[in-house]
Amino acid sequence: MQTNSKQYRQPRLLSYLTLLLGLVVSLGSTSCSNDDDVMEIFVGGGKTWKLTYISRDGSNQWYDFWGSNESARKASEAAMEKEENFVLNFEGGTTGNTIGGAMNGRGIKTAFNGNWNVGADRQLTITLQNNPSETDPLAKAFVNGLKGVTRYEGDTDNLYLFYTDGQNTMRMSFHVQK
């Protein structure tokens, strides 16, 4: 009995291609983008997050915490330029379904520490263990915003923390400090 080897190769090749396609689809649907990796976003590489600006949600313009006080605005801007001001550092890990850990930071004149915890749907809770006291309008907004954070968005290069201030949803924007 003679067999045509071509007949047997074609179904085997089709099976391999089907298996390969299934593997590719499976890997593509289970991979995680860098904006979903909570630990990489907050902690990855021991990064320090530096405040870029605070705005109303949906805007990229500074919120006016100073009113018409131009000297207070300039003092805040000068303080922002200092590397050690308006920064956050996160440490932590994952235990069961809990993601979080310790954090620390600094406004202008007060360093602080506390804890952070991420829940479902990017909910974020920050609890400050000491009561930072700031007099600068921007530093006050920074500390009060951290106390009231409700959620986050971002990736490994940009972090956005949202809080409510009266009727406004506010967004603190951070970048990784170089």
C-alpha cells in the first residue's frame, strides 16, 4: 500500500498552525500593560514621584490656589524647583489580595510618612501617620489632596492622584524624578 506523504503532512501542519495561533491569542489576552501593573507603577525601581501640577480633573492647567497673590504664587514656584519638595516615595508589595505598603514624602517644610493601599477599580487610600503642617497654599493643597485621595491613574512614567475639594474633582499630576 502506497501512501501519499503529502496527505499526512498537510493535516499535521494545519494542527501545528492552529496550536501556534491559539498560543499567540492566549498570550496576548493574558499579558498585562504597564498601566495595570500596580507595583511597577508605584514602587518599580525605587522611584521618587515629583509633583508636576495640580488641576481640576480634565484640565492640564494649574489650579489657582493663590488667588491674586502673585508673591505667594512665586514662592510656591520657587519651592517646586527644589528637588526635595513635593515628592512621594512608595514601598510595599502584594499580600493575598492586598496591594500597598509604606510611603513617605515632603511638601515644603514638613516631611511625612504613612501607608497606601490599592483596591478594586484603581481605588487608592493614603493614610498619613503624622500631621504635616504647611503654610504655603500649594503645599497645603498637596498635603490635603494626599489625605483625600480616592483613586489613581497612570503608568510607570506618569502618576495621577484624584481627590475631591468641595464640588471639584482635583488631579495631582506626577512624573518620575530624574
